Amino acid sequence: MTDDEQLGAGLGGAPEAPTGEVAPRRRSGGRAGHERSTLPPQRPWKQPRIPYRPTEVLSVDELESIHVASLRVLEEIGMDFLDEGARDLLKAAGASAEVGTQRVRFDPTMVEERIKTAPSTFTLHAPNPAHDLIMGGDWTAFGTVGSAPNVADLDRGRRIGNRADYQNLVRLFQMLNSVHFFAGYAVEPIDIHPSVRHLHAIYDVVTLADKPFHAYSLGRQRNLDALEMARIVRGVDEATLDSEPSIFTVINSSSPLRLDTPMLHGILEYSARNQVIVMTPFTLAGAMAPVTLAGALVEQNAEALAGITLTQVVRPGAPVIYGGFTSNVDMQSGAPAFGTPEYMRTAMIGGQLARRYNVPYRSSNVSAANAVDAQAAYESVFSLWGAIMGGVNMLMHGAGWMEGGLHAGFEKAILDAELLGMVEAFLDPVPVDEDALAFSAMQEVGPGGHFFGAQHTQARYRTAFHRPLLSDWRNYETWQEAGSPEAPGKANRIWKALLAAYEPPPLDPAIREELDAFVARRVEEGGVPTDF
Amino acid sequence: MTDDEQLGAGLGGAPEAPTGEVAPRRRSGGRAGHERSTLPPQRPWKQPRIPYRPTEVLSVDELESIHVASLRVLEEIGMDFLDEGARDLLKAAGASAEVGTQRVRFDPTMVEERIKTAPSTFTLHAPNPAHDLIMGGDWTAFGTVGSAPNVADLDRGRRIGNRADYQNLVRLFQMLNSVHFFAGYAVEPIDIHPSVRHLHAIYDVVTLADKPFHAYSLGRQRNLDALEMARIVRGVDEATLDSEPSIFTVINSSSPLRLDTPMLHGILEYSARNQVIVMTPFTLAGAMAPVTLAGALVEQNAEALAGITLTQVVRPGAPVIYGGFTSNVDMQSGAPAFGTPEYMRTAMIGGQLARRYNVPYRSSNVSAANAVDAQAAYESVFSLWGAIMGGVNMLMHGAGWMEGGLHAGFEKAILDAELLGMVEAFLDPVPVDEDALAFSAMQEVGPGGHFFGAQHTQARYRTAFHRPLLSDWRNYETWQEAGSPEAPGKANRIWKALLAAYEPPPLDPAIREELDAFVARRVEEGGVPTDF
């Protein structure tokens, strides 16, 4: 593949060429060459694998201490389950539900036995099969920012979430090849009434994009709507959906040691349908969890094990992911901190725990920065270091997460796409064969020569190295003559170029018709009743 | 130790309290409390260790292929040694020197046997013994930027190197506890005539600071002067200097496959005196080395092995460090690129090679960025990821390196001090004991509570987490009211506060007198003759 072909193949997430698979849906039209040339270079879409041994922060014995302490918490303190149905199920499965309260306590053996049925690896199906993702093993996948209430860019600053920005972020993430799935609403589309927000927002993500997606667990009816839309967009029947995980939902415990009603309904309804639960305690050390990292991890692990146990009680074999989200707070202000040395180590220990239980692992790319400056970059790369060397399978908030999750950033999305692309290249194997060892090239060039003109170089230079999306490698004088631009300005131009070149992925007209009809009917019915 | 005490102990590199050792030289005066309070928080000075298993990018077999190919390069192609004395020594030791040329070829067995005498671990002695560093094993140490021709800060922009800036950078790095040694002139003091530059520049580094330092190998007389100044400042005799490595010099090969005259003199004179050689090929893939990473590493390894062999021929047991500095070029412009995915992997493989030869490993914290923006941060953290997970023992250019080494930055020095401090905290062990597991704290707080007020939290919160130097964790509104500051502006205030609070480390008057006299005499003699 020549360099220009690679550039072309990398655009717009066109999955056909790079994966070598036959895509089921074709683009309606080609893109003119001159349009392509204005777009930044990207690697082709490809799900990466992590070839490196994960970093083990804790010894086997230390890890076991966390495990044993978590089981003790579940046995002696227990957790509050704010749903009677969930409590009844757990009780029938051998847990001890305290009469007249919401407290459930777990026998350690029950937990250890139940979690064994959780699958170590499964496929998360995408609307476009070429974008299917494997969850587990050494596979990894990078998601978008999710759930930010605000959105920001350089031109218009920070503002409340809205559907226009939400849609543009969906389009942008569809265009970015290093973004593999949608991790919730990149920004909350506040201007859609909550009664029907899920219908429109899911409609947007499945019509403007074709990568795997998330739906929020906000009550039974919304769950059913999301499951039905996942079925429709994949063009499959109920039985197929039931055998093929096609949507995921993040379940956050209300730490410490509590699972609230909508979250429990999410587990009950998604697990029953064999869809993916990402069980993620949000255990901020010093706030919702003990101030010691080991203590916060014990709490995280207890809550995760309780949630995973429930998924397997609901349906043995239901896909579930162990989510780690332990960080620390700024003890001066109480503000959550991200990408810290504490975060890095808990991200890695979270991976150790998930591997101990033989389930896929979720971590995140996070930053507390308010601006797309050095801090935004270093907190993100430190997060990625923790996640990748922790053996992450599902990276939430991979692109665009700012301000501790309080805003989604267009420029940060591009910065993160650069970081994720670099991480993907870092995960590429280094070929070591006769050709790569280059003895004859060194013989040709000899002491004191140079390799620019060597045949060995000429034959390889176009594709030898990762090409940056954002980095500015011009010399100082040229850069200064160009006005001393910094990263955010270039990121601003890149996301605009990508949006300008965006075109929606092809969608079978019958599927679109069925989606349109479903959303129209459900909106007509009023969606999900609210009291406002 | 209370939080305030920790803050105080962290200032100015005061090594006494945190290490618990008796410092041999005392400060002349204390520092007032109100001055302390304006200074940013720092960890106490402490040499870190890397508790994590290094990442192995190559398999044992692949690593062996690099090794074998390097030996083949040295045997069949050979290297040019631009000094007759070095060639004679190598010939006497069994190498084959081609008559009438500078080419030397090495028998593989000779190389393998000779390098065995290089020590795996040694101490690099500092002017202040409390700042001694162990090189090797799981010990790591972070150095300053070295050898930049230009210097920059936000106030005065970029300018040619000069002594005033050089001295201020020495003062600043003395104040930064995460900076453990001086890796050459942070910026070249161009305004000192080259005949006497080494005398004044070394005088500055040993009087304004007391951490281990580097001298350049620029001919026999300068080497002798540097060794004598290292002896004087430590207050030891020649025999002690000869048994205690007290200064280091970086030897760069003129890749491909050539060692020039001053570099060879450096090896001959420093190794003969049992001082430290950091043998570092500068192998840019696609320029001075093959375009393939494996090929560039074969060249790096061949040159490193040749240099290490020479150190051991000169003096078996002489301390030597394996330097890895393989990166790639931008194939569009030919400009060197740093902190790339290629850099990360070669940094890690360099560590694998150094461990194979059982010698300490040197890597670097590098960036091609022109401004202290997101790019400067992410290229640096990716470099650190490669270095730390590569098991680096000596991190050159740890703080302040910008623009591919073409300028030293005051604000970048602070950014890097933040990154290095975070890395140090990341390397801290996570305690896992009864207390840290916090079962009783969770019992006290219970489901749905919070830990802010818990006794377990109150007893620990002041020192529980790493405190950032630069990161701004204020909420968006507060941050915006403060004028939406970004990282470089805060870094600017921090280095000024540190310089304002700087005071020189104590120096025995007799030692100062001897240094003064030595420099005066050598300056009087004209230093080292130049032709201008």
C-alpha cells in the first residue's frame, strides 16, 4: 500500500480496505482526491492488541489481600441494593437479605462461584460488522468521552450541552479511526426533553455513525427502547440479539457500597438479554472511599464483585466488564483529581484484579484540566500509561474528556486522537527479520555515511514511521514565521476539516425506515413519562 | 512528619531531614517561614527505584538477533576509530586494525569477553555525599537538560545561550528535588571564551549546586581540568578519586560506525581514572541509521558495544553506562522526531539490551516541541513511559529539554519537574496492610456515607496523595475568574519563586579557596589554546 493509499484508507473510518473484510454496507459515493488531501493523516481503523505484559503493581499476595478484604466487606458489612427484585434474586441465589432493610450480605463462596460463569472474552457487535470489537484477552478498544454536561471549543468557549454539538461530536468521532466505540453521550443533549432524549440521541448515534455504542440505564422503558433500537440497526431478530452482545451500559455504584434502583434495573434488563454490563464503582479515595489506595481498591472490588455476581445470577454467562475508576481527591479542596500517580497505580491494580477474575477490564483516559494545555496532555498520557500497562480492554473517555468530565472538548478530542494513534503505533510489533536487521544497508552506507539515499531507506521511508496528526515538527524559525502556533489552534483546524469532510455511513433504507418508525411511534407515545 | 514540615523539608534540595543521613556541610542560615510558604510543594530529595518489571518489547530470541547482528557488524564492517592510540590499544587487545586506515574490526568473542568486566552497579559520587547516586539495578536518577545552544522563557523569548542563564538554570535545578544530576551545560554559555569555558562552567556547577555533574570530552587538557575540579570539590585525594566515580562524560559516536578523536580521548582518560563513561550512539533511524527500528538498534548496539569494549580494555572494571538514543526522523522534512511511538519502543529495547549486558542504562526525556504546549507535555510523558518502563537508570535531559535539544526552557524545566515528581510518586509502593485495607473505616462509614470526616481519613489526608507542583485543579468557574491561566504562566511564576528563594549550598572555605586558585591559575595559563 503506498503512502497516499494509506492516507486515503485512513479517512472517515472506511473500514473495508484495512481490515480486508467485506463491509455489508457501502458508501453511496466516493470522495474526491482533492478533498482527501486536505485531511490529516490517520492510521487505518483497526482494533489494537496489547502485546506487552501488563505491569504488576501488587504482588500476588498483596492482590489476594485486596480480594479477601473485599469478600469480608461483602460478608460482614454488605451492600445496599435499592431494588426489591434484585434483593429477591440475590436471596434466592444464596445471599442474605436483611429483613426490613436494603442491605444484602454475601457468602464469599457464593461470590467466588457465581462470578466464574462470566465470559473472559466476547464480541461487542457494531451496527457495521467491520467495526465489531473483541472485549477481553489482549484486545483493547478506545471510546469517546461520555456524559459531559458541557461542551467547549476554541471559537465559542464552554457552553451547556445541546443536540447540535452532540451530533457534531458523533460525526467527529465517526471520522477518527483511533476511536472505536461511543461511550455514552459525548455531551448531554440538554435541549431534548428527557422523556424522549434517549430515542433521539440513540437515533443520532446509529444514523450518523456505525461503531458500537452505549445506552444509559435510566429505568426499564428506556432500557427496552435502547435494546430494540440496537436490534433494529443491526438488522437482526430477537434471538440473534440475545446471542450477540450489541449494546453496553455502564453501571456505577453509588459508592460506598450501594447500588441504586435504575442501575439495578440496568443489570436486570441488560444481563437478561445477554447485553454488556460495565460494572464501574466510582471510588474516589478520601471522599466516597477510604483515603488509602488499598482501601479504595477494596471498596471498588467489593462493589464490582457484587455487581458482577448479580449479572451472573440474572443470567450465567452474560457479558460483564470489570470497571476500575479509583482516583483521589485534592485534599485541599475536595475536587476530584485525575491522571495522578495514584490514578496510574489504581488503574494498573484494577487490571490485575480483573485478570484475577478472568473478565475484561475497563479503564479511562481522564484529566482535570480546564484548558487544552500541557496539563491536559500530561494527565491524559499518564492515564493512558496506567490503562495500557494495566491491560485495559475497554478504554472509556478515550477522546475529548476535560475538566474531570464536566465538559467535552472538540480540540481535546483531536489531541486525544493523536495520543490514541500514538498508543496504537506503540502497540505495533517491531519486526526483527533479515530485512529489518539491515546488515546490507549498513554495509552499503559504511562508517561516516548517511542513510537518506540508501535503497533500504528509499523502499521503506513512506510507511516506516507513525505520522502525527497534531504534532508540529517544523524547525523553530519556520514555526515562528507561521506565528508560533500551539497545539489547540491546529486541533481546531483539524476537527473542522474532519467535520467538513464528514459523510454519514451508508444505512440500509429498510433499516432507516424501521428506525424512523420506531422513534416516531415512541415519541408519539410520549417516550418515558417525566414529572416535568 | 506534618504537611508543613514536609513542605519545608522539600525546599531547596535540603537533603538532611528527608534522607535521615548526616549531611557533611551545613547551610549557613535558615530560611524564614514566610518565604517557605510562597514556594510550591515538592517531594523531599530521594533517589527513586523502579519497583516494576520492565516492559519487554522484544522476545529473548529477537533480542538475541539484534545482539548477533551487532557483533556481525563489528566483525565484518567494523568501525572507524579516529585516534591512533585507541586503535593501538584495541589491536593489542585482539581487535583487527586495518593498516593505513582508521577501521577496526572486532572478533565477537573478544567483545563478549571484554564487556563482562563492566560493573553492573556503582555509585556516582556527588560534591555533597547526601546527593550521591547509585547507577544500576532498579535505581533510577533524573538529570537536567544538557547541551542546548539556546535558552528560552516566557518573558524574554528565545535567545543564544549565555552564562547568566546558564547560572540561573544551575540554581533552578539545584532547587528542584526531582532533578538528581547535571547532564552537561543546561545551556551553552557562549559568552565565555571556549579556551576557558569549561573552567568557569564547571566552577559554576560545583559552587552554585552540589549534585553529581558531567563534563564534556573536548580534548585531553579539558578532561584533566574537569577531573581535577571533581577531585577538589569532593575534598579527596587522587587515590580516592580513582576508586570513587565522581564525574561522568557522555560519549556520542558519530553514527554510523565512527568514534571521533575527542570522544576517544574521553574514553581513554575518564576510564583510566575510573570515571563514568555514558556510551551513547545517536542513531536516528532513516538518517544516521537504517530506517527500520531493528536496523537502527543493531547499529546503536554495535557502536555501544565497541565503546564499552574500549572502556574495559583501558581499565577492566571502569564504570560505563549503555546509552540508548535511537529515534526517528520526520520523513517529510528530515527533522528529528522525539517522544514518538518509535522512540518509546527503542527506549524499551535499549533497556533490554543493557540488561542483557548487565550494565546500567541511560535514556532521555525528549520533545521536539517549540512551545510549552500540549505537544511538549505528551512527547515528554511518552518519552518517560519508554524510559521508565524500559528500566532506565540514568535519565538524561529529564528537565528543560525543548525543540529537539535546541533550546533549554525555564518553563519546560518546571513542567518536567512536575512530570518527574509524578513519576517518582508513581514509583512509590502501594502499602497493603491491615491499616491500608481500611476495613474498619468502611465499617464506620457504611453504605451511602462519606469518608471526608472519617478518623481514618483525618489521620492521613495531609500526606496521603502526591501534591502537584504545576497542575491547576480549581473548578472551571474559579479558574475562569482567575483569567483562565494555562500551564506555562504558572510555570513562569514557579521558577521565579524558586530562583528568588535560592541560596547556594554550603561549601567548605578551604575547598572554595582551592577551586578559586585552580581556576585562576588555569585561566591565567590561557586555559586550552584555541585558534580564535
